[in-house]
Amino acid sequence: MHIAYDDKGSGQAVVLIHGHPFDRTMWQPQLDHFSRTHRVITPDLRGYGESAVVPGRTPLGTFATDIHTLLDQLGVGEVVVGGLSMGGQIAMEFHRLYRDRVRTLILADTFPEAETPEGREARYAMADRLEREGMAGYADEVLWKMVSPRNPRAAERVSRMMRNAPPQGAAAALRGRAERPDYVDMLTTVTVPTLVVVGTEDEYTPVSVARRMHDVIPGSTLAIIEGAAHLPNLERQTEFNQAVQQFLNRVD
């Protein structure tokens, strides 16, 4: 299985996991910033970016195992694991499967609950639609939920990523995500330092969801990014990087 990735910097390794339907370039501002003090690894999940596309259904556990295999290949041990949206759920799954490899968690604009029956049906239907129609229509429909209209430069970048996503890979991820487990109970047992991040205008994972996660994860830190929707790392790069940097400085 070919997994494309960027690997920059040195020191404590930080793995950043992108969301759906994006690719590793969504982390470019963070790759540039944090590689000054850390080793930053940003993979393209299977089915996205330059990684191999496997049609059908890709469970979150498969994504997590791909990342674990990549880290083994790179000779990396304990890591800071960060993810946004679906990437955050993959980070939680990585923690569930490979707890001994997780030094710190960063969970951005994500949620831990299992899918509802209605949500499961909607994800399967959307997966079929993406394979049938491609990504363009979906990208146009969700763009202004992904980013705030006040961030047109970020919107252009996000739209391009979504349109370039391989439909079969995105569909496989949607089907896998529809069957994800519930991580709430697991989060109550987390013992590593954890940062929960959310944009104030996020409709997919509102601030109230982030606060609930913060409440159930022992000793966690909550960072709320003003003026950002679902992708604060691109919409408010400086604020997002500062929040993460302060957290890492404290736990390093």
C-alpha cells in the first residue's frame, strides 16, 4: 500500500491527519511552522491525495493501521497525534489501537460519538453519489460550511482540495466512517495531555461538542478559534498555530 507523506524537521515527532475530503496539503501552514521545533509528518490517507486508492469501504481502523505502519517504516516511536474532523476520529482510533505510541493528542473540529442510523444512511448515500457524479457538486454544496465566508482565500484552497479528491477513495472513507465505533468511553480513560480545538463558526462540530469532549477527557485543554468554521488551521492559521504551540510548549 503506497502512502504518500511529507516529513520535515527534527525532534519530537508530530503526526497530523487530514480530514475528508482533503489531503496532506491542508496541513502545509502547520508543517512549515512546527517543523522549526518538531519533526512533522503529514500523510495522505489511503484514497486521498497521492496515496493509493482502494475502492469499497475503508474503516477508521485501516487508516490508523496505515499510519502505524508508516511510523514503523520511518523508525518513529512515541508521537504527538493530531487530526481534524475525520482525521480527529482516526487519531482517536489510533489511540484505541496503539495507545502506547501516543505521547499527546490534538483533536480539532471533531466528535467522538458513533454514527446515528440516519447519519449512517446519509453517508452511504453520499458515497454512492460521489462515485456516480464526482466531487464537484459536493464541493460546491459544503464549501461554506467548511470555511467561513469571511475567509475567501482559504475557501479557494479548500475548494480545490475537495474537487481534486479521488471519488472512490472519498466514498470508501464515508462508508467506513458510517460504521465507526463510539469513542466517548475511551476518552474518559485518556491519560496523555490532550488539546481540543474548535472554530467558533463550525456547524459540523460546534463549540458545544468540543466543550463536551473537553469535559470528558481528563485534564484536557480547550482552544476556541474565533472567526473560523470547520478548518481553523487554514482559516486562522496564526491563531491555530499559537494555540497548538502554547500547548506543545507546556507538555514538552
